[in-house]
Amino acid sequence: MITKRQASLLTELLASETPLPAAWLAARLGVSRRTVFRELEPLTSSLADFSVSLEAVPGQGFRLIGLPDALERLSSECSAILVPQDKLPELLELLLESDAPRPLSWFASRLQVGDAAALLKRAEQRLAGFGLTVERKPGAGVRVDGLELGWRQALGSCVIGVGRPGSGSGDGNGDGVTVPAELAQAASWMTTESVEQLYRYILASVRRVHEGKTIAEGRGIARFAEQAVEISALYPELASQGELEALTLILAASRRNDREGVDDPRMRAWAFRLIEAFDAELAPLLKLDDDLVDGLTLHLSPLLVRVKNHIELPDVLGKGLAESYPELVARTAAASRVLCELPPAELSFLATHFGAALSRLDLSSGRMAYVGVMCLSGIGSSYMLATGLRQRFGARARFEICEPGCDYGVFDMLVSTVPIEAAVPVVQVGPILDAESAVRVDAALGDTMASPSATAAQLLQSRSTQSRLLLDDIDAIISGFTAASVDPDESIEKLFGIAGKMFGQSADAQLQIAKALAAREQQSTQVIPELGIALLHCAAPVDKPAFALINPQSGEFTSAKLQGIKAAVVMLIPSHSERARTELMGRISSALILDERFLGAIRAQDEATVKNLLQRLLHDFLEQQK
């Protein structure tokens, strides 16, 4: 008989490709190492029933040995012991609606469960029925991966709150819904499509009632329920529960006339996914269109509420759009499948957003030029010059302020107050755009618009160049990774000097690194007792980013400021680094908090595991940047 605690331990071991130390397992479960050994020791006979054995690897930890089928059976048994069944639908929806990887701790917090690992196993089995997999990103978390069709079907199933589409069981979501004969007869005056929509709504409502939820709780729109109560106070006729619930749906499905929803990160992420699905080549340009991004972000929240609750709007634009812009409508319909199947009116609204954006790009008569603006008099002067250019040529070009020495190749042309050498045309003007300068800019724009180069392609090429530079940085971090072992009574100031010797190419560089770390310590302490580490990080005179460990020989530092600290993590970044490089090092910092295996390996001084996990999380970061 496997206990709940043993099931938790086995779930951690099943999820790991490498042996896990007892100390790491103890920290993960919040128990002592002795408890871990006590729980694992009697498992031999229980595991034998599954044809699985527990192996202790000297110096590394524990791992499970068995054939894939045997390990899968054991996983299912552990899930049955640990999984709270009522949380599974909620986890599925969170997984499907998360655009970026999220750590298991985030899901556990949202679901209010102690451990989401076992629940995730059950979710994987459910998602496999739609052809989807759960992808694990070390240092970042988990996310769903698979074809758009499976994603759409799974999301539609969760949104409506019923079983798998096409099951023929009468609880599908529209791709295979079976309407009971008695309902079809009672609603015979309706179209077939309307009867199916009605039945789907009834199924969702019945499930909500059985769960004892109000419509606001069942749909996640509680704040609109509060507004409905406020409005009903003005109209006593609306005080009944039925009228309040209907009013709640109308409020949630209404479009906003303010910009509060523009800051919704979830809807903004969906807006970017829609843009990428609409036109992958133009996506870099379309994402620069604030009107498009903000418009989609504001529109998506009420759109999803309407789809969830089967509220259809009249399609007043559909016929005209389909006749005049059939390609636009078709591309919008294809892109919308990253969400789910949308009614015609919703597609029409999205098509108008994309159509307006394409119009702003002036793609029908050519394209919009992408122009860099550089003024060495200061940022204020640069903005003045850019404003003047936008006023005169805003319909023909997009102007962006740039810094000297940036990648000029991403632009079609440059407007600068100083002479510069670049592979693209350069127009030199004064800080204030006068008539003569405007004529030269106008002529250069004419030549640029007639050229065959493609701004979107240039932007994508720039992104490829950035990826290559990031790859160089990643290789430098991994190849340069090292660990030093020092006396446990060393002071933090002494560690600054050790870090300097690790990465300084000269005596002067070593001294400068130590001074930079000391200056950083004066701003705020780099000792983090909650994590059991000291994070020695700063901008320093190094050519490439660097990562290293300084470990106390006895397991913990004993000096006053480092009392109880198990390791010092050294992270150096070249001075004046670009944003992408800063984000790269930020990913490592985040992993210290989000990835318990990474932090556990550092505290356990397991250098091989640290290097392996470091390599995986950095290459995952690179893939996300492509």
C-alpha cells in the first residue's frame, strides 16, 4: 500500500530524468532527510508489484528503474492517490490558456493545492486524447504543445465544460454534439445550429448547478456580477436571481469604451498569437502597430465571454467584407483558430482590426518604410526630429529613434543629424526639420519605396542575428562555468576577489570586478537567506556574460555575513549590454526562484547537475527568442 507521502516522493522521481538527492526531495516535500529515507525504505515490495525498482546512485541520489509501461502504471497509481478530481477541469483550462510556460508552483497556488505534479499527470492523459502534450521547460515551467486543431478542440471542451468533441455521447461542443430528440422537437422552430448552441448552453448550466455555483462563479466573471447588483439597485424589477445572472452575462460580453483592458497581459499575449497566425512574415511590423495590438487586446476579453456563453452578435459587416475582401476574411478565419471556432460576427470584427492595420501599412500600394532617426544632441532633440518627420511623412513611413552603433540593417533608411556610415541610405538633416531637409527625406523615401527590399524580412534577419549573438553568449556561459571550493569562514569581501580572479583577464580587470561587486553590495545586500545563497551579480569589465559557483568546503559558510549560506552564485554581465543579453541573465536569476531542482543542485554543490540544467534553461530561452 503506497501512502500519500510516498506517492509524492515517487511522483518527483518519475518526473526526473536524473537521480534526485535525498536533500532535494526533503526540501521539496518540506520534511527531513531522515523522513525521506524512512518513507523510501519500505517501498521495495510495493514497487515490485509494478515491476519497478528503486536504485540509489552513489553521490547522486535516487532514481526509479523500469520499463516505460511499468513506470506509466506506477504514475497512474500515484496520481489516483494524490489527485483531487474536482481540480482537473480547472487545471486543464489554465494550461490551455497559458501562452508561456508557467512553474508548477503557480498552478498549485491558483488551484489551492499543495502539489500540482500529480494533477499534471492526469491532465497529460486527458490532453493526449486531443493529440496534445505537456512540454516541460527547465527554469520556466510547463506548457501545452500540439497542433492547432487539437488545441482548439481541447480549449473548446474546457470552455463549454463538457466532454471531448465528436464523442457522440451528447456532451460534445459542436463538432459532434448529439441533441436529445425531445429537445429537438421542443425547439423545432429553430435552425439546427441554434438548437445545438442551446443544448451546449444547457449542458454547461446543468453542470454549473450540480456544482452549486452561480453563473458568475461558473464562468469566472464575478466582478461583473457585482456590477449587475449595483445596476439592479436602480431597477427593482431586475432583483431576481435569473435577471441578475442574465445581466451579468450581458455586462461581461460588452465591449469596453475605455483602455483599462489594454494592460491585461493574458489578452495581450493572445493578441500577439493572433497576429503571428495572421501573417508570420508581417508579424514583426504588425506588433509595432499599437492601434492593432490595443484593439485586439480590448476586443478579445468580451469576445471570449460571448463565445463561452453562446451569445451571438448580428453579423452586420460579414457580407460586405466577404465580397470586398475575401482574402482578408479567409486569413482572419485561419488565424482565429488559435483561439477556437468563432461565430461569423466575431470573425468580422477581427477582420476589421487586421484590415485597418494593413491599410496603415499601406500594403495595397507597396509598403511602409521603416526609418531610423538619430540625433546626437540628446534624446529630447531626437524626439523633436522624429515628431516633425511623423507629421510630414507619417502616412508613408514609420519612424523610430535609434542609438549610434545599433544594427542599422533593420531599417530601410536613416535620418541623422551627423554623418554616419551604413549599408542603407542616410539622409543628413538638422535637429529642426526645415523645408530643404524635408525635400531630401521625401526623395529618399520615394527611392526606398521603389526598392524591392522587404522591411519584415529585414526585421526577421535582425532577429536571426540577435539569436546568433545570444547563442555565442550561451556557449560562453556554459563553457566558462566553473566552481571554486573555499574555506567556509571566508568573508563576502573575500568572495568578491575570488570572483575577480575567476573571470578577470588581467590583474586590473580582476580588481575592477571585485570593486564592482563591492559597489553592488553597498546598494543592497546580495545575501539571500531565504534561498540559502548569495547572488554576487553586477555589470563588470568582461567580454561575455559569466556564471560560476563559490562553494564552502564544509557545506555552509560560517562568517558573520554569510552565516548558513550554502553557495555563492557569481553572475557577471558586460557593461552597457543590450536588452536581450540582460534578459538572458535574468532568466538564470528567475530560475533560482522558479526552478527548485536548479536551486537545490546549487545548494547541494552538485556541479554536474547545475551545468546540465543551466544548459537546458539557456537553450530554451534561445528557442523562445527565435
